[in-house]
Amino acid sequence: MPLEPNPNVATEVAGNSSNSLEPISFERTISILQEKLISWFDTGVALLPNLLIAIAILIIAYALGAVVGRMLQRVFDRAFDSQAVASLFATMIKVIVIALGFFSALELVGLQKAVVSLLAGAGILGLAIGFAFQDLAENLLAGLLMGIRKPFQPGHLIRSNGQFGFIQHLNLRNTIIRNFSGQIIYIPNKEVFKNVLENYSKSGERRIELMVGVSYGENLQTVTQILKEAIGAFDFLMPDKSVDVYALEFGDSSINFSVRYWIEYPSEQIGYFSAIDRGIKAIKAAFDKNDILIPFPIRTLDFDAKGGINLTDSLQPVAVGKSGPDPGESKSGHSGPGQD
């Protein structure tokens, strides 16, 4: 059996619809605004103590971060050779202290959701920056690790990525060196960190090796003794290192010796090339004094496949074949005119 509509219900619904469509009066609008303002004022008054405490926490966190940053800056300046790396670490810790105070203040005033949103946004932003500036981030990380590990210091002589020179500075992106010609070279930190690095100053000592040849006719024991005395007279040698002299090879025209000695490096007393210069001059003077011959390159020419034929023997048959009759004799064998 079908249901019949209730006229009372229909009338009530129509009445409600007509009421909802009626415009709100000005007095009603003022009343609503007053209620909202009073509600906000009451909430603000209730949160006023927490708000004042949150502001105080922010001020204290900022001041504490600044003090901690300055203290750690001095500590990191002594710990790291790079000013940029030390400043970065000090700034990072300062920002962390201030951020902790900021998040604590937000939570105190009831903005826990804002804290979660900020942390999530910071994480997403960090990932985006990391992918967008991957090369820059890689150089930054390499610079930080080298600042901690200290494979070199300013003034050290290094060889890396085909470049040879003295360390000038390490920043967050590049390792800066000055080569022997005076040019400044910038090498990306990641290249220095990943590839082979030779540090000539790290150990504080350096070996010099000089090669010299003597004639095959010299007494090799005498030559060895002369070389040791010539180099051993220097006052800049390492006291715990001996002068080593070795006969290494039979050369084309000489027996070649290797003379090895150690110096302190880097040193204020003498430089590397000056030590080489003085070594060569001392060896030459000692050889001249003792009549030791440093031979010139010699070539022996052999004119026979099996050897043993010299130039004179090789040219003799040619000279005999080209010789003619005595110019004083007549071709006919008779005496000249006026002779019987």
C-alpha cells in the first residue's frame, strides 16, 4: 500500500528552506564577529603565558646558538686547516641549537602539527637540493672529509690529478694549489678525494737520487768511497740516514752509479733543488780532484757482420784498388825525350 505524503512534514521542510535562504541581518553579522573576537581574545589570554615563554625560549636559543657558534669556531679553527670547513661546522651547530629552540616554542603554543609539517618539508627540500646539486654536494662532502682526515696542510707539496704544486687553500668546493711556474690551479675536491694523492711534505723528509757514470777503467771501490765522502760532508743531511752509493748498470760508455741521500723537507736550511745542485757540484769537484773520468758517449763502429774489422782494415782494399801507375813512368815503358 503506497505511503501518502504528510502535509505537516512538507510544510516544515519548506519553512526551513525559506529560513536558510534568508539574508543575515547586519546585527546578526556584528554579533557573530563579536563572538569570534571574544573567543579569540579568550584563547589568546589563555595562551599568553605560553606565548611569552615561547618568545623567551626563542631569544635564549638564539643567544645560546650565537655563543656556542663563536666558541666552536675557535675550536674548529685549531682542529681544521680550512677556514671554510671550520665555519661550516660552527654554523651548522649554531643553526641546530636555534632550530631546537624554535620547535620547542611552536610546541609550547600548541602548534605540534606545524612542527611535523616543517620537519617533513625540510626533509623533502633536502632531497630535492641533493639531487639537483649532486656535483656540488659531492664536492662539499669530499671537502668536509678531507678537512677531518687532513691528508695535507697549507704549504705541503702534493701531486694529484696530473697537477704538481703547493697547497694554498682548501674550501668547500675546490683544492687550490700553486705550481712551480706560479699558476693557481683549482681541483674539485671529489677528484682529489677519489684519486691518488702524493704528499711530498707529510713525512718531513725527502730522498735525493743522483745518477753519475764513470769510465770502465776506474776502480769502482775507490769511486764508491769518493762519492760517499763528497756527499757525506754536507751539514744538511738527515742525521739518522746514511749516504748510499750503488753501481747499478753497465752503460754504453760508462758504469753508472746511483747516489742517494736524505734531507729534511720542507726545511728552512736548504731547498730540494738546492740540495741537488750542491750534490752535483760536490761530485764533479771530487772527481776532478781524484782524476776520475766521467766519459763522453762513445760509439765503436764495426765494419764486418761478425765483428773485429776496424775502419783502417776496411778502407785498405779500396785504397789499393784506386792506386794508378807512377806518374814518373811513361805509358809505353820507354825513356823520355833526350835520353838514349
